Amino acid sequence: MLADVLDYLHCPHCEAELTLDGAVVRCDAGHSFDVARQGYVSLLPGTPRAGSGDSAQMVAAREAFLGAGHFEPLAEAVVQAAETGGEGCVLDLGAGIGWQLARVLDSQPERQGIALDVSRPALQRAARAHPRIGAVGCDIWGALPVRSGAAGLVLNVFAPRNGEEIARVMSSDGLLVVATPTPRHLGELTGPLGLLSVDSRKPERLERELGPGLELRSSGEREWRMSLGPGELETLVMMGPSGFHADRKELRARIAALPEPVEVRASVTLSAWQSP
């Protein structure tokens, strides 16, 4: 619930404490933020640019694909990697529909969770994904509306990272869990369906993004196979970054040319980071 996580947040304009007054979140300096009827609040300091975040279509596709259990091994791996951490809330950066965060909260009943995302359709789902999730709109590339040292556990699953801000909001004994695709992830579909490929230099980029304030504690890979029919393939493409520019008619034609079902490999690197 939103009221339960406000102590971990601050005003994006002046960094003052926040309180809930009916359907409005306020700070003592007079800044106010309306709580949406779906239960989330946007703490963006300005108006988000048009098209920010995942579209309603992408969010619906993600909800369907994840709900079918195809990424269950990913959820299990994230929960296992997140077993340790410091005092504070669980912060999910680019949380989407709150699927991973809800699974972690199920395994850690003493914690409150905050789902941060810029997509309104995603926040609408995240707000009701778990009774201990507070959904908050923000741009995770920029300054986070989170108090310094508030997060004992930070999740970052297939999402952008602002290393300086992550280091700031983590407690001194906190833990950051990052999930990134390897170059083998969905490799069977990259050419046939025109998917975006994964940069082979992603580990080096991750080190540059996080290295100044955090140290790598562990890293490992998790792979599993998925047997997907035409509808599942379309949903998979539409829920990811390729969904931003996919032509639905062309995509269906490409899928129709593939054998049925298609065996697809999912391949993810899980890394854990802490303060030096």
C-alpha cells in the first residue's frame, strides 16, 4: 500500500518528507501529488514526455506472458539472489507490472516494496500486484524520489540503471540484484523475427554504470528452454523492447513462416552488488 512506503520516499522538488492526505501526497513545502484512482502516485518533477515508458499494449503482453509461467525460472533466480540484504525497503527499478517484486515480497514477508516506473499502464498493474507494494511514477534515469539509505534491497531486471542514484538510496549493508540478458537470450528469434540483439559488451557497460559506487559480489548465468506457439511468440515480442517498433501484420507473417512450436532459449546473467 502507498501509505506504508511514504517514509522511504521524499519530495522530488525539495526532498522533504511526504504524507498522505486523502487522495493527495503532500510535503511541508506545499508540493502536492494526486494519487491515481488505481492506487499509484507520480512523483515526476515535471510532465513526462509523450510515449514515456511501456505502452498499454506492451504491458498487457507482459502480463499475459509472465502469467503463463514462461519466465518462472527468472523469478526463482531473482528470489534466490535477493535472499540477503540490509535494513530497509525493497526497491524495484523499472518494475513494470511488479511481477518480480511481488515474488520477492512473498519470500520476505517483513519487507515493504516500492515499484518505480515511468509507464502509467505498468504502474496501474504494479499498484495491485501485492498488498505490500507502493507504486510510484518516476524516471529511473534521473534522480529517484527515494530517501538516501532507504533501500536494503534493490532489484533491476531488464531495466535501465543510474549507478550514482542506486548507490545513494541503498543502505550501507544493502544489496543490488541485476538481471541482464546474455547475447544468447532469444537468439533463435533474433533473425527470423527481427528482434533487437543483445550487446556482447553489456558486462563492461554494467561495470561502468555501477562501478564507481558499488562492487560486484557475485555473478552467474541461468538458462532455460521455452516451447512457444504462434500466439506466445507474438506476445513475447510485443512485451519487450522490440514491441516499441514492431509492425503487428509483418510480425505475424514472420511467425507463420516458423515451425510450430518453436524451441527458444532464455539466457540471463544474475549479478549481486554491494557498497565497497
